[in-house]
Amino acid sequence: MVALDATTVAALREHRGRQAAERQAAGARWTETGYVFTSLTGKPVGPDRLTRMFRQLVAESGLPPVTLHGLRHGAATLALAAGADLKVVQDQLGHSTITLTADTYTCVLPETARAAADDTAALLFPARSRPAPRPVTRWAAGFRARSGCPSRAGGPGAPRRPAASRWSSLGA
């Protein structure tokens, strides 16, 4: 099962409608594969073709060049920066160990590094003035709760984010 946000679910529903029209237009030439993204006759899209199509879309968008793997890395990094739990990101990426996920996809973002420095300094120099407190990310709160850090945000019983939409919610 893959967790998806509402915008992605809506886009996939639209895609399913377009694919149904392609299926009808292909008639007997349509091959039912069960894939979400297919050729005009239902067959899987080849990896080389997908890469070429992606490069073309990126070029047309005016965005800096990026690879599909770069998007994967960026999505994992942004999910962690947004407070996603490391274990959730590990599951999304299909990694066998959390160590692989942590070592590969948890780039230290500048604001995360600054927050860590401020938090460390606050422990060492509690009397010094410090910047206005920042909200603790869900990832940090979960880590603190699991590591037994006393009375910080999060912890057992702390409210969790509501469950995201799932593939199965797309319906038939």
C-alpha cells in the first residue's frame, strides 16, 4: 500500500479517466497489464522511453535539469524536513534497513543544522538568550520520544498526523 496526498489521488483519478479513453480507442489492441502508466495500447512504458519523456517535460517546464532518481532523493529529504518519521520514509522508499535511509536520504538542510546548533547551545548555556523558539518537527519529536529525552515535544501519546490517502481509496 502506498500513502498518497489528496492532490496526487485527484491527479491519478484524472489519469485513470484518460486511460479509460485510451483503452476504448485501442479496442482489441489493448493489453490489460494492471499498470498505472502504460503505452496507448496498455503495455508497460519502457524505462528508456520514460526517461526521455521525463527529460522533455523538465526541459519544457524551464526547471533546472533533474533526474528521476534526483526527484526520489529530493522527495525523501523534503519529507524528513517536513517532519515525516524516518521509519515512514524508509517504508516509502522500500529500503530494507533504516540505516540505509538515514545514511542516504537525510541530507542536513541548513535550517535543520541551525536548529540542532541552537538546541545544543541551549542545553550547554541555558542562561544565554536564544532566538525565539521554533516548533519541533514531528521527526524530531518522534526521535526524542523514542530516545527517552525528557519532556520535549512529542512522546508517547502525542497526537499524530491523520492517515494519508491510500491507493485503495482510488476506488474501482
